Amino acid sequence: MDATVVVLCRNNPSELGETLHSLKGATDGLGPHYQLELLVIDGSNNNACSKVYYSIILLNWKCRFIHRFPNGTYDAMNIALGEVKGRWIAFMNSGDIYLRGGFASLLLYAESQCVKGSFKHLGAVFGQAWIEPPGLPLRWLTPNPRLDKIDVWLRHMVPCHQSMLFKTTFAKSNPYHLRAGSKADRAVIRASLAPPAEISYLSKPVCVFRLNGQSSRLFDWHSITSPGLAYNERLVEMIKIIISPFATVYP
């Protein structure tokens, strides 16, 4: 199995449909020999999400649906790590959307980096993501395309989780710590940036991340007190919260 896309859903069937539909065009550019897996982890208290899933079974994908009641998003992601079959793994929340050809771009780029041999310990690759807060006339691209030094950017911000493709062996050795609150993904992303792991950046939009309140929130004061954040990270989050309603690009 070449790659697995994990979609997380909880009581959000309408947006689950949008996410699954986006996968149909996300693989444009991949040859027919690629073996792809869709794994939906559903923590809903009804069968609405399962009905959506079974109505949108993807052709040429090995599809699996797991209905459990995990202890939050990151517990669900850890469940997925125990089930995944692909050599590469990506995570999407219900409501997030791949752009046409977005997943294909990430997978082909990841494989090309491995073939080149430039990265002996490649843990992940990531592209750009469009961020869309609901009800606000804002849409920004992260990382900002005007930024010409990616190493400088990485010292201040981590990549958008939805725009990342992890090597499965790396992901399984870096599970999500449930005590880190809503920022548990930050520790995993930072591990992919730290030696001996290596990360490679594709300067191309691959997905849309919606700050929709169902799987994420634009303003979450509680997350700032998370023990997983260093002092400077808390400061950055507070600055973003204060200025984001007035920003035209990601702060």
C-alpha cells in the first residue's frame, strides 16, 4: 500500500461528504498502479457519518470505516496509526478539503525526494494550505509565499497539519500525547523538523484548512495554557488571536 489518508469525523456528516468528495480529484496525476487507502475514524453518536461514507466509496481506493468513541481528535489519530497500511500517511479533519491534484502532488514529491537520496531520514513533506475562518472575509496562505527563507519561517510557525504527508514509520514512532491538549500535533510536527528526522517543503497549495469550530477553533484561549506550548509559542498564539481579525495574510 503506497499511502493512507485518514479522515476524522464526529457528528459532522455534511462536511465529511465534502472532504471525501475532494479526494476524488486530489489524486489527479497519479498513475493507476498506485495503491491508496482511505481510513475514516468516526466518533459520532449516531450513524449519519457512516451513511455519508457508504454513499461516497472511492473508486480505486481501499476504504475502511471505523466507528469508535475515542477520547478526542488525537486519540482517534493514534487509533489510525495502529490501523494504517500505507507507507505514507496524511490526516484530514471532516471539513478540510484537498485541492485538485493536491494529494498527488504531495505523494509524488515525497517519492521524488526519497529517490534523489537527498533526505536519508525524511520524516515528512508538506505543502501550502489555504486557511479559511468561517464568517470572516479572510483567506490566507500558509506559509506566506512572500517568505523567501523557509528556515526562518519554521523557527516561528509549524506547518499546517492538513498539508503534511508523514512517512508512516516516523508517524508510528511519534504518537500524539493526549495530555498536550489541543496542540498535540505541534509536538509531532516539531519532531519531524528535528534531527535526525528531515522534512521537505513543496511550495504549492495542496489543501484548504477550515477553522470551522467542529474540528478546530479560531479563538481558543484554553489552548494557550496547554503544557505542550513553550513560553514563546504561547506569545505567538496570543499575538495571532489579537491581530487575526484585522489580517489579510496569516499573522
